[in-house]
Amino acid sequence: MSASLRFQPPESVRVSEVLAALSFSLDLTEGQPMGHALRGCLIGMRLAERAGLSLGERRDLYYALILKDAGCSSNSARVFELFGGDERAAKHDLKRVDWSRYTRAARYAVAHAAPGARWIDRARRIASLARAGPRIATELVATRCESGADRLSRLGLGVRSADAVRALDEHWDGSGEPRGLRGAEIPMLARILCLSQTLEPFLMTDGPQAALLVARERSGRWFDPELVRACEGLESDLAAWAALDEVGVCEAVCAAEPGGDALLAGPGAVDRIARGFADVIDAKSPFTAQHSHRMAAYALKIAERLGLDAAHRRELERAALLHDLGKLSVPNSILDKPGPLTAEEWDVVRMHPWYTLRILNHIRGFGPLAEVAAAHHERLDGRGYFRGLRGEQVVLEARILAAADVFDALTATRPYRPALPEEVALRIMERDRGFGLCGDCLDALWDVVEPKSEPKDELSAARDREDFSSDQSEAAAA
């Protein structure tokens, strides 16, 4: 069987272009507008220039600025567990809170503890947060910063880049987290990261003057006073950066790459980046750990069984690894919910492939890959999402991803049910043969999985459950 869509990726693409686009997914995880990290990168690179950093230091800073939030998904489930509600809103507002001041930190906790719950439940959660206090703050920041530093190291972006992300939330006066570093103990690159990531949210909501006022107010406490002085006169630049749309900010960041010679990403580097971002995606919820990697493995086996050539399988693997980028926009209050989703919650879920498409389309040559990755919830009968494609509109590669996605979802533990045995999962999927799922892909999946037989009563019980009726098997992969 031949592939129905021809991938034509460029032989090489700029690393900065790939990382700039993928950084939009990190912004979503932090509850920030897409472009938050990139505008922070433009701010930080201007400060580095004024501070007289060497070319090598500016290169390491550049990648640290783009990927400063690479560890942000690692504490999402914990933030949701602690606060309840939409953890992205809690993360968004934290960027604007001087949490080293007790009264402001307390107001923040009150505002975000179990929003919408009964007052007694909110009071209990607030009391629990108060008791945990500094220990919880250290835990959350350490998880985020250590995970981010580890991911930068595995991407091969340099020790200084990783160290900068590790110390991202340290403060000049020692009041930061997780290690309480003070003054010159904080790496210079980390000092620039901390100032840049604080200026950007205030810039976007209150304007350049307000952002610079925050920098001056926190000078000597959060920020290196010399760096704050380097901010003077940046009003016009800040205003110009704030006005950039997604395409414009990507182009500006690529143009700001230090040294003039862009670092190119060959096939191996693109694969490494895709695997790294699959880790970011899967860390969002304990129920999706390794999902993207497992799905990619199943998709490759199906594709090989169907006769796709090696080059095509490589592109399909990248699409599988990155298919859930948009799921970073979905709050853990939905992803980790133990019961049925409301209609409004389903609306949020159904938009995540649209975000995947929107992000990947920013990378030159990734158009076909983006289309396939974003179609992993489409069904042959037109009842999938987000586009409602039907029949031949769902290309072979998307059919492969859909089968792999549903199978992995059914055989993994989810908050609303335990993992199902492989044969039970496959027989549930059979009920969607030709309607939701491609028959050829199902045949290939049966061949490559080779499940052990399960007792008839267990199989019958699983098939009879309301939440695994034939029109629900695709939804199980949401």
C-alpha cells in the first residue's frame, strides 16, 4: 500500500525556527499568550548586548530564553492537585505576583484555591497551602527548573543554557527558588532570564512604562541592579515587540540569532527535538506518561506493515511524537478528571488538534506533517475533530495515527478507568471498523500487537460498558 500524502521536509531547517515555533506550546502550558517566550527572548538578547556578553554567552542565552519553560509541564499536575481549577490560570497570574511578599502571595493563594468550590472546601485548601508554604514553592520551582535544565542538556544546547534554566527563578536578594542563590552566585544568563520573563507579561498587559516600573521596583530584590539600569530607554523597542504577531515574533527571534550564522538542524537534530517535546507533552499528566512515544512506536509498526518506505515512516514518527502539542492547552482539571466531561470541557478538548496545526505550521516545510499530526482525532464517518473530515479526506497517515492513538489510550490507565488488556482494546476498536477507524490499519495493528487471549467474561464485560460503546472508542484517546 502506498502512502497517500507526500512529505517534503527541507533537507535542513534552522534550529531557531523549529524551537521558536515549538515554544508556543510551552506558552500554552504556562497560560501565556503564544509568543511569550519569544518576546522575552528579544528582551533578553537586547539586555545581553548592553551588558557586553561574549558571542558564546549570547548563543547559550538565546536558546535558554526560547526554552526557559521547557520544564513547565512537569509540575502542571502538581499545581492542579494543590490549587484545583485551571492550573494554567494559576501559572499565568503567578508571573505577575511578587511572591516573595507574604501578603501578595497570600492574596494569590486565596484567588486560585479551588475556584468555584464551596467556601468550606476553599477554606480547607487555603489552610493546606498555608501550612505547606515555602516547602511547596520550592518543590514546584525545583521540579520545573530541573526538568527544563535536563531537557536542554539532552537537546545538546550547552551547559550554560541548562544552568541558566536551572536558576531561572533565583532572586538577587536570595529570596528566590529553589536554592536561594544570592547576587553573583546566580549565573548571569539566569539573571537575564528572570528579568526578561517578568518584563514580558507586564509589557503585554500594562505597556512598556509599567513593565519598566516593575523592574525598577524589584531592582536589588529580584533583579541585578546593573541589568535593570540596562533596561533604561527600551520603551520604543518594547512597544515594537509587543505589537508583533506570531509570524512576526518568530521572524524577529530568528533574525536575532547571535553570530550571523544560523545553526541548522539536520534530520537527526529534528528527531531529537521531536523526542524532547514529546517528553514535555507527556509530562503534563501522570495518565499520559510516555503516550506520545508509545503511539509513535505503534504507528511505525502499522506503517511498516502497510508498506510505507523508510523516509515516509520517519516523517510519520515525527508527526506522532508531536501530535499532542496542542494538548498542552488543555488544563489538568480536564485531563485528570475522574468523571465524564461536560459539554464545555469537551469543547476545550476538541480544540487541541487545532493548536497542534497552528504551532507546526510555523516551521518551514512542516505543512504536510502538521496536517497529519492535527488529524489524529478525525474519523472516517466525519464525527471526529477538529475539522470533521470524512472518508478519503482522512489521509492514510492520519488513519494510522488514529488507530495507534486509540489503541494506546485504551491500553493505558486513565483517571476514569484502569488499563484494558490488548485484546479487549482491539475488539472494542473492531466495532469502529470502517466507520471511525480504517480497516487496513486495524488489520495491521492486530498483526503487530499479537495479543494474548483474554477470558470471555472479561472481554464481554468490557465491551458492554457504556463508556466503551463503538462511538466512544475514539473519544477514549482524547
